[in-house]
Amino acid sequence: SAVISQKPSRDICQRGTSLTIQCQVDSQVTMMFWYRQQPGQSLTLIATANQGSEATYESGFVIDKFPISRPNLTFSTLTVSNMSPEDSSIYLCSVVEGTQYFGPGTRLLVL
Amino acid sequence: AQKVTQAQTEISVVEKEDVTLDCVYETRDTTYYLFWYKQPPSGELVFLIRRNSFDEQNEISGRYSWNFQKSTSSFNFTITASQVVDSAVYFCALRATVGNAGNMLTFGGGTRLMVKP
């Protein structure tokens, strides 16, 4: 099974600032996914990140707010831009390798 | 469109009781995958099982068992002799195997299980 790490594991940020979350996988994968889990809620897909092409965003998520990079087959970043308290969530990176695995998540609190 | 419904938002049991978590799904796809994940208080999402839509055999893994009923579009999860460490939020999820939807997991709302000593 894929081993996924995320940095940072948690952060507290001021509104109006941006945070970049890193996701590292121990094997090469074609697609990486970014999910958001708002407090007490289920998981929602933000975007799919393919290496060498622009990320594909789901309805309700835009590139200006959540820019994504995918420089190689083992790494991706998600930036949460111009944050507001409504962005307080757990952000999870995910890959498909046989089944679908998730990173440990980044807990973000925006004050 | 795909949809996963976990009607039980919260269940509370006493240790050693058996508990079943319900999952009902909707999809137009003929082939798809169903998943269960556990999310303990620490927040990580732990993979429990994946089931292909063609495989309707029930599965047992230790105290865990899964009942897949394609006729009723249900994929229920039973924990036998529950333990305090089973306390977590459990998510059922669906993934189609074709088209753009094949990239995406659709999650149910989750069921919070509390096992009391």
C-alpha cells in the first residue's frame, strides 16, 4: 500500500494569509487527489492533480483559491489562499494504488 | 450522479455489543467500487475494505464483516463484540470505474460510533 505523508500536520493561520500543504508519496502515481473535510462533515473532493497538466477542479472550487502544483509523480502541493475562518478544515491528500489511500491530513484553523 | 447515504449519524453502544453501520448507495454505473474507511479522533483515514460491484460475497476480517447486497444497493458493516478502540467515525464511499467519475470517491456523511466501557 502507498505511504503518504503531509506537511504541516496542523497550523493556525490568520485570515488573509495563505498556507501551502505538501503531499509526498513513497511511489510514483499518476493521479493525486486533494480532499477537504470541514468540521463535523464528510469529505469533499477539491481537485485531481495530474503530473504535467493543470489540476481539474470540482464544482465550487477554483484555482485562484486553491492553486495546486504537481511537479513530479510523487509530490504535490495545495495552497489555500487568502484564508478566512470558513477554510478551517482538514485537508487530505489521496492516491489510488490498487485501492484509494489517504494521507494523515493537515488540520487548519483560521482565526 | 452518485450518492452514498449513511442514515445513522451517531450510534452509541456498550462494549461487547454487536453493531451494524448501514450504507446505501446510488449509481447508474454497472461497475463500481465500494469502500469503508475508519477515522479515529486523530483524524487520519484508515482504509478497511474495498469491494468490486461484481463480487457479492460477504467478507469477514476478525471482528469486522461486510454484507454487500446489490439488489438493495447496500453495503453494511458489522462490528462484532465492539471495543472502546472501535470508537471513530466510519465512512462508506463509492467510486465509479469509468469516465470522469472514475477519479472521484463519493463519501457518505459518516457514522460516529461511540463504544462505552
